[in-house]
Amino acid sequence: MLIERTDNDKIVITLPLSVDSFGLQRLIDYAKYLDATAKSKAKQADVDKLADEVNATWWAKNRKRFIR
């Protein structure tokens, strides 16, 4: 494995082909999340509340598909 910083503010990671692709995809998703939320001023409590509201709304609309 090789990790290097480039002159244009990037990090290049070189991995062998033997690395598990599922685990690597999870790592990439997490890196994208960190990048997307780096400048966020949202508090975790606010994020949790929004997630709960979204989940409750989804469940109310889809409950009949799962419970008969």
C-alpha cells in the first residue's frame, strides 16, 4: 500500500488487487461522507432528529407492504 500527497491538494492511495472490494467501497463511501460534511455546522442531535422524521414518514407510507 502506498499513500502520497500530490501538489494539487489530493491524496493518492495505491492498493493491491487483493484488497476486498466490499470493504474498499465502504471506505470510499466514508471518505465521500467526510468530504461532503466537512463544512457542515449541523449538530448530531439535529441530524438524528431529521433521520427519525424521515424514517417515520417512510414507515407510515410503506407499512402495509410489510405488515398484512
